Amino acid sequence: MGRGTESESRGWWQTLPGLLTAAAAAITALTGLLVAAHQIGCLDRTLPTASQTQSHPIGNGSRSTKAEGAESSPANSLAPRQLALPAATEVRAGEFVYKLVSARLISYAPGKVTLRLAIRMTNNGRFDANFWAASFRLWVNESLQAPVNDLNEIVAPHSANDADVEFVIPDNVSMVGLQMGDVGEGKPTISLDLRHPEP
């Protein structure tokens, strides 16, 4: 009696690894079938989720396109434009001579443009001289504006340097006045017509 129970118990434990192996084989086979069905498109229920997931990048792309369109709108799409210079382009301030070499309008932001002026400073003195932003102002809508760039160079005696001076102004301004060397109320001013490009 005891031997029969021990034999049955031993037989059950001996068959348990076989059952586990069979179960693992069945799970592997089922997984393979599901993967194959998914690859051939039998599981169509997952397609709406995939399409929704793909719709987010498309939406982001459309928003990016709109943003790019806004940046290239007429109010902010001014291509760099060379301006015609006036007849008088030089100002003398003591031993220094400032000459306006060129003027360009460049798009800056909606409603604003950058006026980039190439200026040559000649130092006729015996000592080094500062060639900096403090020497320039621009009359815009009856007020004086300082340059937005931090120009700060040294011009050696009896030599000349070229540098850019930049102002940010409203894009609807048609006339400005440039001061070089001596700046402030009543100082010499060179008028620039922003409506006329260089011929």
C-alpha cells in the first residue's frame, strides 16, 4: 500500500518537467503565430492606434510650417537691401574723420529692421583713438538711439579702421539721421532715405 503511494507520487513528479516543457513549447508557438499574424496585417485592430500616433508628428509638422510661414510673412521677409548713400558721407570731429561706406536694411523681427552701417574711422592724431559705439547715434522719430552692437576698437595713429554699427528701428521709418563723432542735440547729421535702394 505504502509502496503504491510512493510510486504514484514519484510518477507525478517525474511527469511535471514534461508538462512544463510542453507548456513552454505551446506558449512559444502561440507567440510565433501572433507575431506572424501581426506582420501580415491580420490584426487590424492596432491600425487606428498607429494612425493616431503618426498624426502627432504630422500635426507638429504643420505647426512648424505655419511658424515658418509667419517668419517669412511680408512684415518680416525683408531681404537684405543696400541703400543709396547721400552726397555727403563724411564727418570730421577734431583729428578724426568718420566716413559712411555703406548702409543696409536687414530683417530683424516682426515690425522691426536692422540698419547696418559700414563706417571707416581715420585717426589723424598722434595717439591711439577709440572707435566705439559711443561715437554714434541715430535720429529716429525725433529721438536719438544708440547702436545695438557693442563696437569697441582702437585705431592707431595715422591709420584707418572699418567696422559695422547697427541700429534696430521700426520697419515703417522712411528717414533717419546719422551722427558720427560728436553726438547729441545740434550735432552734424547725415540724412539717410530708407526708401531708396542702391541703384
